[in-house]
Amino acid sequence: MITLKQYTNEENQILPLIQGFWKAHSHYDQSGEEAQEDLTNWTKDGHIIYFIQHDETVVGFAHLGSRGGKTDWLEELFILPEYQGNGFGSEAIHQLEEIVKQYSVSLYIEAAARNEAAIRLYRKLGYDCLNTITIRKDFPGYEYDVVRKEKIHELEFEIRKDKAL
């Protein structure tokens, strides 16, 4: 169905995908310079980018990163909007798992608490172990809506999204 092709130096293909990732996930119009900075960081030692291809068409990308050990964090996953809903993301994750299984016992994924669709997908794919929890303090001036409230260890937390989203 899909194949993963490791990024080597195809800047003209990956930079628009990086910009598309930020537009889709944060509604942020990233500049070319910012995309180039991400690419520089995402191709340092301990990082690998894969194009996600359907037939010979690039439909997205995945970025594996290291946080001190092997590259066992799925840092970014992006499927172009016109290709979403076809199972390409799920298949890419399965293939990435096979790569990571060769040298690690786990693959870690972070998702924004407000990204319910991603969390449901990851859960469906077997990601059922809470590993770390990121807690954020918002300062005056930040405008948000509360999506819902959740309890962890009997403590209540809000899941928020930007008013602009």
C-alpha cells in the first residue's frame, strides 16, 4: 500500500511538507527559513526523515528522533490532507515500528492532548502505556477554549485549544 523512503537531500520535496505539517497541526504559516531550520534540526545525528509514498506519489512524511538513545520517538507524522483517511498513517506507523524493533523495545509517540483523532488512532494501533505527561502553565494574555477536563492521579487538568483554532 505505502512505502517509506529515507530522506537524503530532497529539500524541494520535504520543505513544503514541513510547512504543511505546521499549517495542519498548529494553523501556522511557517516561513521558508523556519522550515529550513526544522529540516536542519530534523536531519542531525539521531534523526531520520522518511517520505511516505503511495505508489510513487509522496503523500506525507515521518520524522524519527532520538532523545538520548536510539531513534525511537515518532516526533512528527504528516499525511497530506487530500490523502488522509486512507490508512496511510497507520501503515506508516506499522512500518516504522518494524524499523525501530530492530534496535529498541519501544516506540514513543507524543500527541497534543487536544488532538483526539491522533490519540484515538495511536490507541487503536496498540499504544496503551502512558509514559510521560507534559504539564503547561498558560500566562495572562493567552486566549483558549477548554475542550474538556481530565483527571490523572485524582488531579483535574484542562485540555485546551487556542481560540484561533
